[in-house]
Amino acid sequence: MILGTRDVVYPTWKIGDHWFVTGALQFATRPFFYADLSTAGYGAKGTVLQSTLNYSRVSDKGSVLVRAGEMSTAFGSFPLRYDDADNALVDLPIEYGYYYAPVSISGVAGAQIDATRGKWDARAQFANSSPANPRSLFAKDQYGNWAGGAGYTIRQGFRVGVSGYRGPYLDRQYEYFYPGEANPNTLPAHAIGLDVSWAHGHTSVQGEAQRFVMPYTVIPTFRESAEYVEVKQVLSPRWYLAFRPGFSTASVGGKEQNFETAAGFRANRLQLIKASYEYEHYTPDNQPNDKIFAIQFITTLHKAVGRE
């Protein structure tokens, strides 16, 4: 039995009608995330997930938001809703994570523009590192990366989107940077993704399918395909059930199948309790299957201070 905690603070400072500052500051014990369970050791770490200066304009025809600072990648749809209070389950989808994942939840430093017009939405981002290997502003081997996405709302509750990223992803201290490898800035990774979301009544479905290519010269280029579907069924104002199967196939490491199911209970508008069971199966069968049962308690606190 392991007890862990994750605390996230979301400070917001409104400067004027169009300017504001937002942030997401995380403090987590280790282990807390499921990926921590595969390695030994205990500890705690604070992380700046987001910290941006923002400018926005909204009109009857659409909206524009410009951001600069530390932010989530613009690739994929899950980072747009990553919060334990919004995530219907406990774990992350199969292709997301913090360490050595095709798409990291950790922030990247850069600038981004988001725009909407009618049923269309789009975002474009230029960052200091790849979503596959976010780098600190003080780290070596920082290389410019592009990421972005666009979507179309077919009707209320039904949206289809695409996204992609491209740019160097390796650094010389990376676990998979081998002796004799080419200069990291000559090895741009690229990825493309499709995402769909649908909601009707008490049922909602979200899913993504993504393809990743990470080039090497001293070993074969790494390729991975991953997809998941997440289904949530609200049973009553307080209870819901959720299920998320995920699948990935990689050129190294074989196949992985991930199945997580959860029941959620809303004690009140600020508190949520989840009970989750996850099963992971690997092919070839030389790796043991993982089975994890977790209970997660989430509480939200709001504090606003105004000054003329």
C-alpha cells in the first residue's frame, strides 16, 4: 500500500480588460503517478506546469488568445483538460506521462496563439523543446519545436480535431542517446494525431489516435502508434462510471494494452472521490502484467482577492 499526494495551485492575476497572468504550480510526492511505481525511491518535487502572460480579445465572430511563458504542449487533446478534477479516471492515457513518454505533461517554454471563429478552433505553438522531452530554460540542448492543432465542431457536443509536432527531441544526457549518435539538432522527431469528442445527455466519449517517429542514426528509428477511447457515463448528479482502454505498438518494446475503469462519487461541488482499477498487458510476454487499484480523493479550494 502506497500513499501519495499531488497539490496544484492555479494562480490568476487579471491586469486589465485584455491582459492577465495564469499559472499551474504542482507539488507531488514520489511515488504518486503510476509511472513512479516501476522505479525505486521516495521523495517530493515541485514543478511549474504553466506560467504565462496572456492577451485575449473576444468578439461575436470569434476569439484570439496569445500566451508566452511555460505552458502545456499544443499537441493532443488530453493536455487541454488535464486536471484531476476533470480527468474521469486516475491514470493518464497510454501515450501521456512525465518521463520518457511520447507526449509529456510537463510544460515547455514558448509562445502560443489560440483562435476560434464560428465552429473552427486552432492553435499554434513554438517552444524551446519537444513534447517528448521538455527542457528547462537553463538546460543544455534546447532546440526549437513547432506544435499545433485545429478542430471543427460538427454540432454541439461533437468535435473532431487534428494536431502535430515537429522538432529535435534528444539531448546528450537523454537515456536513449547512445555514443556515436548524431548531433541532436539534426534529428527532428515528428508526430500527428487525431482526436474526437462526443457528448449527449449523460454520456460522453473522447478518444485519440497518434503516430510518432523519433529518428536515430546508430540504432533504428523509433516508431510508435497509440490510441485510446474514454467513455464516461453519469449515473446521477453524484455518481459516474468511466472506462478507458488504450493500445500502443512500438518498433522497440512490442505492444502494450492498458485498461482502466473507475467509479466516481461527488460528495459536493468541491470534492470528488474515485476508485480505479487498471490492468496493463505487455507483448512479448517476458514482462509481468501490472495490476493497480487506487483510491483518489480530490478537494478544491477557491480564493479570490480584488483591488480597485
